[in-house]
Amino acid sequence: MTTVNDVYNFLDSIAPVAIKMDFDNVGLLVGRADAALTAVLVSLDITTEAIREAAETGAGLIVSHHPLFFSLRSVTDADDIGKRIVQMLSNGLSGICMHTNLDAAHGGVNDALALRLGLTRGKTPPELLAEDAESGGCTYSYGRICFLDAPVPLDDYLPSVKAAVGADIIRYYDAGRPVQKIALVSGSGGDQFRHVIAKGCDTFISADIKYDLFLEAKELGVNLVDADHFCTENVVIAPLAEKLRTEFPDLDVRVSEAHGPTVKIFY
């Protein structure tokens, strides 16, 4: 019988906890490590809807990308996070969160984003944007560098990005440079912009881009694309679920249908 700890050990083998960013909180955050499993739900976030979905489908574990919490002083139903933890424990649910370690891992979020955008070349993986972490003799980066076969104007490239990640809108700055050498950082990647400049990329695709970074991109002549936090990260959920199915054929592994983009657009 597969246990929560078995799943955790597998996830740690493909996205080592050792490569997480210092601020991060990852691993088994809720529940019992020795709990036996028959089903697992994979979701970008552990929301109230995802918890209800897991309980209704018989899943004993939610595997998510974003941590349910970063620090706690108490766990009660008096606040939102505590209420969700109580809801999970009341339903016998465990929660494993793999965040920045899954961003950096080979085959993780950024590689899934590159694959979704059609930026992989056969079996050749994208280049690392930087050397951010190391574990077991391997170097990891929280971003990737990819190449188009031929340069294209940003206006011609944006529709394919929007469609690939399923974003309702895309925010961007067009520096007037053809798109060919692209830096990718899934989720909030503005703090990686210095690496984008250092590596001579003409285009940066990320999310949660602040106004001052758009101004900096304008001054430095770099195309900047904000393709939404949820959309640039949710691309990893289906591939992650498939890896779990392959490793644990006895488990019913499902992708959350209840959790989707939270931010809505008013047109």
C-alpha cells in the first residue's frame, strides 16, 4: 500500500527540497506521513474547493505547488489558513507542497512552461537562466533560456503565448526587437531580470511584473511579457500528475477540476 511518505520521497527525488529558496516552506505540511493512500488530487493551490473535491473523490492527499502556509503561530478555524488546515485534518487529508524546488527542478514548472510554449528542441533541455542551487552534483535554476528557430516580431508571437498558457489577457512591453532568445521564469519572476539582461535575452516571459520593471525593460530595450501567475505555473500540474501515475500505478491520481484561475478580467 502506498503511503503519503512514499509520495513525498518520490517528489523529493524529482524536485529536491534542498533546492528550494530560503524563504520557502515545502514538503509534507499537513497530515500523517504513514497514512495509506488510494487516491491523490494534484492542484496548483490547496483551496477550500480543492479540499472539498479531494474529500468527495476519496483522495487522502493533495499535492500542490503553492504552500498552504509559510509560517504559523496557531491553527484554529478563526482564520482562513487555519480553517483550511482544520478542514483537511477533519477529512483525513494530508498536504504536500512543492514550490520553488519544483520551479527549479529539471522537468519541473519552467521546463513544463517551455514545453507548453513549444520551445524545446527534441531531447535537448532548455538552458539554465542562472546557477541558483545545487544538489547531488546537479545544478538548478529558477529560470530557463529557450530559442525560436527564427526571429519573429513580438506582435506575431504573443497570440501563441496567450493560447498556449490559456491566459485571458497578456500584459507586455514591445521593445521593437525580434523575439528569438527567450528567458522564462514561471510565476513571479521579476527578481530574475538581472539574469535576463546578463544572458543577453531579447524577451522575458514571466508574471506579476511591476511597473518599475516595465520601465527598466523599456530603458534596456527588452521585450517583457506578463502571462499571468496561475497560467505560467498551472502548466506543470498535468505532467506532475502523470509522473505520479507512472510511479504509483495503484493510485487514482486526479488533476483538480474545482480549482482554476482566481483573477477575473473585466473587459
